[in-house]
Amino acid sequence: MRIATFPRAHHSAARPSLFTGPKCAVAVPVHDALHLDTLLQASLTPSVRTIGYRTGPQVECPPVSLAGVVLHMDDGRFLLRIGERPQRDPGEDARLAHVLACHGLRLLERRAADVQREPVFSNARAVWAHAGRQVSLMDRLRIGMALDEYGPQPIAELERRICPGRDVLAAVCALACENLLRLDIETAALGARTLVFGS
């Protein structure tokens, strides 16, 4: 699993970095930090099944590119647009929706303020800071059995059950990045009270 890294400013013309993870159908090009944060959050969102990428086409009327990140969610496939929403009148919205529907898509527009909403913004970054961390087979089994037996529970309770003194927070974050369990990153800052759910 590889998270995008960004080149220094004087290399800004370099090719985009790539984001990959268990939900990614392909390696997804990432052009800036806001796009990366959006993908980190999408990868941890239960309603997002897969993250894909389209290369086109460019439609002339209305003028819109159908290239970009596609989120396959519980309620459909969405072409993701990040940034300030362009001004469109109702007729333009209807034409755009029709063109997207012809390609089996709907539009999901997220402003910078949506992506940077707390606590999700900081929590997703904190979880992904543990991506690739080695979690032993025994710890994976202990965590899985505790969740199967007792259901969703706070990290502190999970730690008490499986083995006090272990860094359970780091372990569950790493497993969340592997899409093997879910964390409640919406309610409060990541910590001992964060709820852990089985996959």
C-alpha cells in the first residue's frame, strides 16, 4: 500500500503521485494535498465500496470532463470534483446530470471546507499515519475475536480485552487502512474512546 507523496515546489511540474489501497481498483493519480485528504477519507468511509479513476471523455455540451476519481458507493457511482463549485443555472445542472447519467454517474462536489471538516480531517490523517505498520497474526486474531464476540467497542476496551500494554490504537489504525475493520472517525478526535467496528 502506498500513499501519495508530493515533490518539492521546484519539482511541481513532475508527474502526479499515486494513491493505492484495498478499495482502489487502480492506482489513483493525486495532484495536491486536498485531493489526497479526500482519498484518505473516502478509503475510511464505510459507504465507499471502491475508488476508481476515469480518463475521459471530454464532453462539449455542456463542457465537462468525465475524467477523474470515481467513488462507487452504496447508492451509486459518483464522479468526484474537489474545489469551489462553479456557478451553474438550473438548466446547466440538468444537462450535466443527464450527461453524467448517460455514463452511469452522478456528480459529487466537495469544497475545501468539506474536506477539512473536523474531526474527520485530522482523524483520517492520523489513521493513515499507521498505514503499512506490521500487525502480528496473533494480534489480528485477538482483535478480530474480540470484535466478533463483544461487537463494536472503544479502543480502550479492546486493549483491556486483548492485552493491556499493547499499542492497540496503532494496530487498529493499520487494520483500518487495510479495510479489515472500521473506526468511528466522525464523532470525536481519534483516541482511547474511538469506537472500533468489525468489517
